[in-house]
Amino acid sequence: MKTLDQFDIRGRSAIVTGAASGIGLAYAEAMAEAGAKVTLTDIDGEAAEREAARIRSEGGEARADRLDVAERGQYRAVFDAHVDAYGGLDIAFANAGVDPGPGFWNPAGHRNPDGQIDTFDPANWDRSTAINLTGIYDTIRESARVMKAGGKPGSIIATASNAGLVCEAIVGMPYMAAKAGVLHMVRHIAFELAEFRIRVNAIAPGPFVTNIGGGWLKDPVVREAWDSSVPLGRIAETDQIKPLALYLASDASNYCTGSTMLIDGGMALGKFG
């Protein structure tokens, strides 16, 4: 098979959680642009439908469904509806995530009074782990159920973070703990599902311009602080994650499972300044 042919996902189907904006939307767009049929899911079902309609207007095949990844009872109906619509599931992006609350340091270079271990609101821990860790687990679990029933090879991609590998003072601690858990969970589930030809990998982004945390990386002060700390000198736009998503979704990565793909501008290597 020729090299570029290995990236061909035309006719396959994909489901993406947290797909109404940000990295999840970029995943959905990448799949549709490459010819896959896509279900966009999000807690904001109306926003997911708007984006699915836009993808359809641009020539892609897409549908939408509402899914709150913190509500385990919603998964089966959403995934079964995807199978009913598209005849199976080939690719799943376990992506939905939320802001964890403040870190112990702020971009201005001072300790954050709301981000210390003894002052941090424990409700942020509960919410962050419920969505950023347990939500990833439940998405992978449901994807495995459907893929195993279909009897075909599949690819599951979890959104982790470089914050699961290194400490970030201005990132809330529950986020780092949850994303570190995602990385090890991906390795373990990949080990289990290899027998069924279901590959499980993680993408670990660094700072991307998204709406997470109320879109705080769009703030010029915050963005300047992050830009100056990235070895490549800039934070990323979500379009930059699309080629990596296509690689992991396609047969181009058919000998890759249990891996973590960093896409962070070199931040895991260290910081300047």
C-alpha cells in the first residue's frame, strides 16, 4: 500500500465527545474533511448540531447528539444511535474536558490565593476528575463495547495533556492528576484490547487556543505568558492538531497502540525564562 493511501478513512465512522468547540471540533472537522462520517457529541447539544450542520454544508457527513460525559446513563443510547445511523463505529475520540480551576500561581507571577492545596475548592476536584478522567474512561468503555460487537479493527484516541507529564504552576492540580491518570489508563486498556485489533492511543496537547477555562488563552496577557514559555515561541491553533488526529485514526498508525503523542511546542522539554 502506498504511503498516502494509509491515511484514507473514507467510508469509516467516527464519534467525538466535546465536539462543539476547540480541539474536539478540530477532530470532527478532520474526520469529515478526510471522508469519514462523524457524530459530534457535546453537553451543549444545540452547539454540536450547529457545527454538524456547518460540516454538512461544507460537503461532509455529520450528525450531532447531546452527551454529558459525567452522566454514565447517557452513553449507550448515544453510541447505539451512532451505530444505527452509520452501521458501526471505527474511530472514537474520548475528548471532552473542562477547566480544573486555578493553579497555585497566576500569569502575573504571584501566588493565587484560590489555587493553594489548602484553599482550593474541593468541588473543582470532583468535577475535574468526573469529566477529565472518568468521562474518558466511560467513553473508551462504550467505544470498546460497540467496536468489539462490530468485529472490525478500531481506533480510540483519548485527549490527555502535556500537563499529565509535567507540572504547570498556573494549571489547576486536579487537571494534571486526571490527565496523568488518562495516560496510564490508555496504556492499560490498549494492552487489553490489542487482541481485538482495537488500538488505543493518547494525544497530549500543550497550550491550544480553545474555549476551555472561559477562553483564558485568548486573553493577551495570558497568551503572552504562555507564548514566551514555549520553546517554539507560540501557543497553537486547533487546526494544527488535525494531521495528528488523522494519523492516529487511520491505518497509517496501525502498529501504534498504547502510545502518547505529545503536541506541545516542546513545552515538556522545559521552559525559557
